[in-house]
Amino acid sequence: MSKRKHRDVPQEKDFTGGMINSASCSFVGTTGERVLDEKISALAKEIDDGDSFCMLAELMTTAVRISRGSVSQGDFKMMNRAMKEMRISSEVFHPYSHIKKVGIFGSARTNPEEAEYITTVKFAERMREEGFMTITGAGPGIMAAGNEGAGRENSFGLNISLPFEASANPFIAGDEKLIDYNYFFTRKLSFVREADAAVAMPGGFGTMDEIFEAMTLIQTGKAVIYPLVLLDAKGGTYWKFWNQFIEEHLMRLNLISESDFALFKVTDDIEEAVSEIVNFYRNFHSYRFVGDKLVIRLQDSIAPNAFDNLSREFADIVKSGVMQQRGALPEESNEIELAEMPRIVLRHGRSDMGRLRQFIDAINESKIV
């Protein structure tokens, strides 16, 4: 199959796939003092006379209420530092928002001569060849392997301050794309928010935490769907046994749905892992919700007969009405770069995200115009 060239179209990065923001300021709230509220509103408009001044006013109001509320000095410092870490993360990633990125998780204790390390280097090299940048936790082991394979120019490092395993690896140390975090939750937010795919190599508690959190956020619709690949070195059984546990316990006890298995891929083949990620963006570009409508943006329109087949096969994901292939909705005018992209629009119940992932896969396999 010949490789199709994708249009390099940036999008507003909303990892929740949330709804179009309202221009109304009704959500701002109050400090409890009318005069102060008016001063905050006026200052917000002076600083930002665009569409974001309402959110700026809300943020300022929240800060005032925190400073005057029932929070300890320690809590106040934590909230302030968390906000600063999120701000810094956005500033570092912003210049690269038009480039797709893959997050790599795995053990900090894997040595360079081990098969898992070598596999990670080769995988990151292949993703660089496919035009992806790499995000790692900046530490040693698998993290170092990811940065080594991607190369410094194509790497991000999200370093966490710990009593051990905390220094940045030499492949990202000193780089402007290295970010230091005090809190795991702000670090994990950046991983999920900025990545367009995630790959987990064998690892310990941290790796389990990261992959399960990403999977849970996607399963519950709190984060947009993207490829999750659980990659072993050739012949490895780490993720195979993990998958066996999922099947024999979670699935057998009806704690998850069968369609949830569509949310991740277990493999020990580097090329299969690369294909799982690259093919996800073969025709699918992104999606977001506009009110109760799910809007899926495509690289190319789907042929009419193929779209009819899709509509019949996936009628179960439509909450009400019918699935349509059309242009941009009027409410999407805030994303000018995506205006010319064809859309599939349907009312979706924001449940069974595994089935939605299957729909995206089917879109990518469908004949285009």
C-alpha cells in the first residue's frame, strides 16, 4: 500500500474533545464583592480583548477566592505551582503544536544492553522517520532509549523531581524542551494532553499507572481517543501476560466491555506498533463535540457507497438522527485551519469509546473520493 501524504494541519489542542467554548461570561462567578468583580472584569478585558477575557476573569476570581478561602498556605503554594507547571508546559509545546507526538513509557531501570532498550531506540527512530516527535519522562532506562532513538531535536523530556531516578538522561539534558515537574498529576496531564499516541514498554508501578490512566481517560471519554500500543521486545511476554490478566479477570467478571480491547494494541513487532499509530491518522484527523454533535474531521471525503456502508455498520453509535458527511459547522469558525476539511457529524452518547475507536479504524479503511 502506497504511503499517502497527510496535510500538516494544526488544530486547537483540546485533549478532552470538549465542546465549543461559549462567549458568555455567565460562568465567571464572583469574589463576593461587586466592586472587586467589576475591577477584575475590566482588567481582564484590558489584558485580553479577545474571546478569552471571560476565562481570564474566571481565573482571577478563582485566585482571589483561594487567597481568601479556607485553604492552608501549603495548599495555596501547591495550586500556584501546579498552575505554573501547566503554563510552562503549554509554552514549551506550543511551537511544535503542528507536529504529531508519541509518548513513550517504560522502566527507568532498563539497561542499554537489554532487548527492551534496543527495541525502544529502534521504535523511536522509526517514529521519527514517520514525522513524529517523542515525549518521554526524561529519566534513564526506557526513557533514555526513547530520547536516544528520536534524537535531541525531535525529543521532549518531562522530568519529575524524585529522591531517586530524577536526573535527566544525557539525550535530553539541558535542552529547551526539557520540563521539570514537582507533581505527577501535572506531568501526566502533559503526557496525555500533548501526545497523539502512546507506547508502553515493560515497566514498574509508574508504567502501570501511566498506561492505565491514559486508558481510563480514553475509555470514559475524558480524553480524546488515540493509539495505545503495549510493546514487548521480540519474543517478550510482559504485555501478553498483562493482556491475559485483563481477559481472565476484568473481562470474565464483566468489569470492562469487549469493545474496550479496541482501545489498545499488544505486540512484540516494531513495525506493527508503528503501523498502528501511523494508520490511525491515515484519513482521520481529529474530533470534537459541538453541543451534542460529534464532529470528526477527515483528510479526505469518503466515497458515497463506502459512507453508506459505514452508516449501516455503525448505526449503533448514533444516539439519535442520522450520520452525515458534510462541511464544517458554523460553530467551528474558531478553527480556520480546519475549515476546508470534510466532516462526519453524528449525535453520539459519549459512551462505549471502544466502539468509537472501531469506527475510526473503519473510516481509515474506507474508500476515499
